[in-house]
Amino acid sequence: MAEPGVAAVTSPGGLLALPSNSGHFADHQFVAMPELDVRLAYVAYEVIELSVGYNLTIVGNVLRTGAHIDRAISPSQLASLPLAGGGGAAGQPRPPVPVLHDMTMWMHGITFGAQVRW
């Protein structure tokens, strides 16, 4: 909320999207996705088949957005606060900086099935 008689200061982005980490950042890698499927079926009657299955998929080099937010903030980048004198040594990026850490994602699944033939 702005004070009466003081113009509001706006800037693109937000508190965690400052000029030091705004823009386009890319990390392109080839990734193979191995998958394992196992299914067991049981014929309960001549016309009914029940089944249960398990699925495992592994994906490497995944960039997940929640793991890439740098919560360190340099006050000198905030337009609404008085300048605090820079974000560190000369030549060093001011926080927040873009962070691209990849990880391996394991996806599990279970399936149940019933089939009726007549």
C-alpha cells in the first residue's frame, strides 16, 4: 500500500524475479527414459481375468522448477528499497542468480485390471 502523496514504484517481475535472474536460460541434454513393466494375470473363471501390474520409469537430467528458486536477495536490486551499496565484490553476480541443477526422477505406477470375455 502506497503512502499518500508518494508515487508507487513498480518493476517487472517480483521479489524473486529480479534483473539478475530474469530472462531465458537453457540447458539442453539428450535423455533416455528406461521403463520397466511387470504384469501378473489370473484367470478366475473361464470368462474373467484379473490382473495387477507395476511400472517404473526413470528420467535423468530433469530440471524441476521448485528446486531452482534462489531465495537470496540483494537489496540493491529492489526498486522500492533504498540502495544498499551493491551485491558483493565487483564482477560477482548479485543474488538471486539463475541456478540450473538437474536431478533424476523416478516414477512408479500400479495398475489393476479386470477383463470379461464372452
